[in-house]
Amino acid sequence: MEGQTRLIMEVSKELNEQTVLKNELSSLKKDSRVYEKQSNSGIFFLSDQSEMLKKCHQKIQRLKCEEDRLKNPGKS
């Protein structure tokens, strides 16, 4: 049960981080430059703001589903 609680906390933390990122991206001017860090390196690459916002929104939806599944395991 402790492992389940830890996993729920990790998912909730990542969900909060993605929500902050989405809010930050949404508040930028349309012509702002945004950079995305590749997961397998320490290098940032110029990215499209609307594409990053779309990816962020999709990740939030996946994390919400994962959080619901973890909190309510019998409802799957």
C-alpha cells in the first residue's frame, strides 16, 4: 500500500508541474521563443509554442487518467 501511495504522490506532483507549465506557456506572447529539452540529453532545442502547449495538454490528460486509475483501482 505504501508503494501505491508513493506512486499516487509522484503522479500528482508531475500533474502539478505540467499544469504550471501549461499556464506558463499559455501566458506567453504568440511570437515568444520556447525551447524544449530532449529527454536523453541536456540540450535545449527551439520548439513551436502551440505544439508544446498541445503536448502539455495531452500529458495532463494522461496523468489525470493515471491518477484516477491509481486512486480508484476497482473502476477500470
